[in-house]
Amino acid sequence: MQLAFSQSCENNKQPILEVLSTAFAKSTHILEIGSGTGQHAVHFAREMPHLFWQTSDQQPYLEQISQRLLQYPTANIGQPVALDVSQSWPIKNSHFDGIFTANSVHIMDKIMVEDLFSGIGRFLSPFGSLCIYGPFNYNGQFTSESNARFEQWLKQRNPHSGIKDFEWIVELAFNQGLKLQSDHSLPANNRLLHFKRE
């Protein structure tokens, strides 16, 4: 089976790692929501051997993640679990001291993003860290022409998707007891938001 591949994952994995290596420095158990091709999971788990990286995604993507983990075995990665943020999360007895998601919230509609944060509120441990990577709008404005074009492409695929407002994300996080620690500018007009549960 040929592995699914994302060029953007290859391009952004090292800049993301540079932030995560600090944000997750004291973490031991990470849940990745939306592992996609598994490229991030393999890279981050290998570079941060002090933690266990649990992969997850919607059911149709689990096979491609499993295949990547077979070809790039790493002891501190968990086989993917089926996780749809709008359904019951299959991790009832687990709590994570770190949660990571990349390029997901702009794919989701607003209700799904609210469901995402509700789940994060249930499963992120006290003093745990949340890291969200992707494009965001600030004060209702796009940060670049390329993001404005990207929004048009998203809307053509799904009218309910789209780049979310930074201020709204901060509010959703605050409602779950999470406070913004840092807002990092990354390549290709993306951001990495680091929240921590107080």
C-alpha cells in the first residue's frame, strides 16, 4: 500500500516541532486529534521520546495512519483510535496532559469546533497543554491574500468550513479553563496557539 503523503506536513513539521518541544516539555501523554497521514505523529514521537503520542482521526483515515506506523515503527506511538469530535469520544478512561491538532479547525464547521473544545475540556488534565496549528483571522480580517484565497477554496468544498477567528478560539478555550500562553507565527501564514489549563 502506497502511503498517503502531505507535502505541507513535510514543510511544517520542523517549525511546529520547535514550538511543541517547549510546550510539551513536561508532558507525558499526548492526544493528536486528526492525525491525517501520520507524518506529524511519526516525526514528533521520534523527536520527543519522553512522551507517548496517541494518534486519532475519523474512521476513513485510520488505515493510512496504521500503514505509516507499520512502515515507520516507533515505540512511543499508539495505534489510531476512531475519533469524531461530534460523537462520543472513545477515550473515556484516559486523560492527556497534552492535546495537539493541526489543520483541523478550518475544516470543521463552528458546531464541530465547539464540540472539539468540549471534548478537550473533558480529557485534558489539570495543567495540561493544548496546541492548535493552522491559519486564523484576527479582528475578523485575513492575515494574507493567500489565506483569503484559501478561504474561498474551503467554502467551495464545504460552505460551513472556513478560517476561524483567533478571538473566538481564545474564548472557547477560556470557557474550558484554558489560558493562552503564546501565539507563534509560523511559515505559510499559519499560527501555533499554545494554551494551558490553569
